[in-house]
Amino acid sequence: MTINVYTEQTPNPATMKFMVNKLLINGSEDFATKESAESSPFAKELFKFNFVNGVFFASNFVTITKTDDAEWSDIEAILKEFVKGAVEAELKIKDAADEAPNFEGSETEIKIQQILHDYVRPAVEQDGGAITYKSFDEGVVTVELRGSCSGCPSSTITLKSGIQNLLQRMVPEVKEVVSEAL
């Protein structure tokens, strides 16, 4: 199989989405620091580039966050070539078995997690990011945004207009959705 890589801009100017014509991972993996990438041969290699500041994998793409001093025009082709080679060489993202989501908590919490998983996660992944449920307390849902969503200027709008409205419609107990800072 010939591996094709193409790039897509994300709403976050510091991140670029590198799409491939092959499933890379079921679910997602976020490596926000060089240290966190120790368990991932693929991410570890990407962090060897001094302009890579974060790596996030989901389904058929890797979102790469660059350092402020790097320009996409200078590094995009280099990263594209690296991603192509890494996928062809079947460089491992992480040694993990396919896992079905395991929702825990009260009936309301399970309902919230199911909605986030079924409706919100696919949309957020389209923009090169990920969302993780953290808690539900007195009407407030706390989530964590990762990948290109982390530090993205439009993530607040996504959180309040999109996710909060959806959850409030489907789960009347939800009053507000907030994002936990990383």
C-alpha cells in the first residue's frame, strides 16, 4: 500500500494536521511534552526535531504543534516526509490493545460521557484535537481539551456554544461546561 500524506490547517495556527490514508490508532494519544513521548516510538522520533512542541494522534492523522520560532513553510515538507516514512515503517504509536470506552459514575455522568464520545469527540477530532471527560459536579461538566484544541483561540467558543448547548439540551442537569487547564 502506498502511503499518502496530506496536511490540513487547524483552527490553532501553531498546529498542523498530517492526514494519512491508513488507520493509525483507535482512539487518541496525546504527547504534550518530549518526556511524555518516551512510551511512543513514533512521537519520540518526532520530538527529535527541535521545532516540534507537541504530538497528538487520532484515527488517521497526527497533529503536530510547532515551536513559536518555526514557520510552517520551512518545516511542513520535512514533517510530511517523516510521517510518510514512519507510517510505511509501521513505527508504533503506543503498545496498547483496542479498548472500548469504559464509562463510570452516576447515570447522569455516564449519559454525559456517552454524548461526548458519540457526538463531540468525532467533531473535535476533525479539527485535530481531542476531548476528555473529567467530572460532573453540581451541574458543571469539566472536560480537558488536547491536541490542536489545547490553547486554540476558538476552543472557548466550541466549548460554550457547541458542547455546552448540546449537553444542556440532552442532559437537563447540566448547567455549564468548563475546560480544565493543562
